[in-house]
Amino acid sequence: MVLVAVIGLVYFGYHPFIEGPMSTPRPQYSVSIVSVDTGLALPVFNATQGSNQQFNLTLVLHDSSQKLSVPLENITLTGYNGTISQDLYLNWDNRYWNKSLVQETVFNYTSSVNPVILQSASPVSTILTLQWSDDAPVGRYTIDVDLGKFSFLSSPGELDQTYGEAITLYIILNSGAT
């Protein structure tokens, strides 16, 4: 049930913008995000100042006979709120949150595989690592994993599409002091 909630959360977190040939069907794929540390797919993840946080991001292409290249364009800090609560139903609408934090002072990131090459019904994973700084402000964060231009490898350029899609992560950062 939790996995279904996360997939639904991730699905509704997309902000699609399509640019490409109008006759090209939009690739259908699913995404799951699981914490490497806990093995759980939660709607809200916990982290600690100064820690490395890893996520297994898995994509599956559905109903396509073509290979698809999906680059992870970047990971972007989209909002910060100093309120900490373990209440998962707390308002995560970040429209009025602080957006002036300099991302590089809060966290850095890497991915193990980029771009991700998808084939129909074959799950492909990449490990996303967030390296939280020791003095990152404690609180709630929204972070977008931005997907770049989708490229069909069997017909380069002909069917390529650009999507402005993002997978949103909801993270509570706790103090690293013991």
C-alpha cells in the first residue's frame, strides 16, 4: 500500500510539458523511489545533517518496442520550511516556502547511471545520492529530480521529445548533533 502511495505521489508530482513531433506517442513509464538505507518507499523521507542519503530510482518503460534514453538533468531544491513535524499530512504545498537557499550550501548530489536506458518492461535503476552539508538548515525540503529530453535510440532525432517532468522528493532534515 505504501508503494502504491509513493508511485501515486510521484505520478501526481509530474509537471508535464511536451515539445516534439505531435504524432509521437508519449512514452508510458512508471517510477518508484526507495530509500537504500531503509528499503522503504515512503511519501516523506528523513535525513540528518552531514549524512549521505541514497535513493534507488527505478524506471520501467511500458508498451514500447523501442529503447528510450532518459537523462536525469539535475536535482533542484524547490522549497524549504523550518517547521519539523513527523505528521505526514502536514501541508507540503511549497508555494510560499523559502526559495532563496543556495542549493550548494545545503546538499550536493550524484547519480550512478545517467542517462537511464529503458527497454519495454525491463526495470532500470540508478542510485541517487544526496550529500547533506553539516550546517544545512533543519526543516522540511522539497527537491525535484528533473528528467531531460527523452531520446528514442532506434530512430535518433525522429521521435525525440522534451518533457518538463520532475519527480518530487519530500524530505525532513533533522539535526546531526547527538
